[in-house]
Amino acid sequence: MRKYGIIGVGHVGATTAYTLVTKGIADELILLDDHNEAKAMAEKLDLKDAQARLDTRTRIKVGDYAELADADILFVTAGNIHALDNASGNRWAEFSYTREIVQDIAPKIKASGFKGVLIDVMNPCDCITYYLQQTTGLPQSHVLGTGTFLDTARMQKVVSDQFDVDPKNATGYVYGEHGESQFSAWSTVRVNGLPIKELAADKDIDLNELEDAARRGGWAVHSGKGYTSYAIATCAVKLSQAVLADANLACPCSAFSEKYQTYVGQPAIIGKDGVVSVTELPLTAAEEAKFKRSAGLIREKFETLPGMAKKAVKTA
């Protein structure tokens, strides 16, 4: 039985739940929202109303944390999207709110006996993912964040629009923070299998402009509808499916970097135990410098969290 839990049933949590139910991905779904149980109950009822018209059935509960004991996947999607309203896309605007959420929910997750894979969607994603791992005591491989999985999709969209190809035919990675210090590692990017740097030179395309468009993609969505939901929920669900299928999926996510001693967006292999391994691709010297700087910014913020100063102990 494929059992999922979702903590936080706002825009992203609800969209994730809808995806799991309507696609028949979850056999059982636990909705948890300590701050708005009425919303969680309403989402449950709405999803149950839909089931007479679906080809699959999902058992949906608005439960307590004890229900997570035998869950396979736990999404943490809580946050305060309104903190971003005047933040010009700076995801650190949610930091003071989401760190308090972690302090509230981590002991409950730990007490529940949850031993599955936790996928964090909260912002600032990398720092909060690391905080969740440390405070729940789960193995590092069992805790990952969506990180630059979404930013890479936005890069693929921008590149595919520029070269008139399917987004899936634009491959490569965005590295670093799920935030302003992220960067497109153009040395890894291919369009229909061809290096983008060569194609861009032939067509006189400014890759810096493409990178900026990708970085600002989320803010463009937020500016129009006040939040993002579809793309990030799709990324979260795809990561969970890779876990349940033991797919050994190669994709970027927020995973622990031994080199830089922090969670940060980078290529990894995702399977039944979460992050099976981190993939260290050769980067240019300039790209490696950007990666180091971005990881350093995350680490610096992480060390401001209660009890996390100079924390560098790996949880096996």
C-alpha cells in the first residue's frame, strides 16, 4: 500500500493532494494542518466527492501524527506565502515563519515513528530541509528537498521556448540555492543532445538573459496569481514516485553535500531509500565558484538556527 502524508494543506499541499488522488498514485493519504484543520477537512471532503468519477480510490484521512508511523512518503508543504508579497522573489522572506514550523512539527514527526522518506517543499528550501533532517533525526538519505528540481524545469522551459523544442529535450541542471544565488550550469545543458553553448554562439543568444529569465520564473507566476502551485507540486510528486518505484531517477534536488556540508541543489539519484547518491559532474571553474558561494550562503543561514551553529555532524 502506497501511503502518503502531507503537512500543510495550502495551495501547494492541496494541489499535491489533488494530483495524488486524481492520478491514483496514493492508496492512502493523511492530511495534517495544525493551523487550519477546517481547511484540511474541506479538502478531504472535496477530494472524496470526486472519487465517484475517478477510476481509482484513495483512502483519505484528516489524522493525527500517529498516522505517519507507516507512511512511505511525507511531504512538508507548510509556509506563509504572503511573506513573499513584497519580497521581490526572495524566498528567505519566509525563513522566520518556516523555522518556527519546523520547531513545532519536527518533534511530532519524530514521536510518530515515521521512517519513510520526507520531501520538503517549504522555503527557503535548502536550509529548511537541512533543519528538518537535523531536528527529526531521520537519515540524510531519507530527507530531501525539491530544491532546484523546479528551477531546472524553469530553465528547460526558457531554453525550449528559445530553441522551439520540447522542454524534455533541453537537459542539464540548475545548481545551488532554490533562490537568488542559484545558477544554470550551462556546461551541463544540451538541446536535442547538442551543447547549448555552441548553439547559443551560432545564434547569438545571450545565456545570461536566459538564466535570469529562468531564475525569475517563479516570481512571474507569483506576481500574477499570488502563489505557485502546479509546477512545484508536480516536482514533489515525481520525486515521490521515484522513491516508491525505486526508479534510480537522475534529477536535481536539495540533498546533503559532503563537500560543502549543507543541503543544496545538485544532481542526485533518487530511489527507494531517498537520495541513493549525489552525482558530481565536472563543472567549469566559474560554475564551481558559484556553487561554493551558493552553498556557503545556505550554510551561513543554517548556522543561525537554534542549536545548529557549527553543526557538521552527518546523521548516518
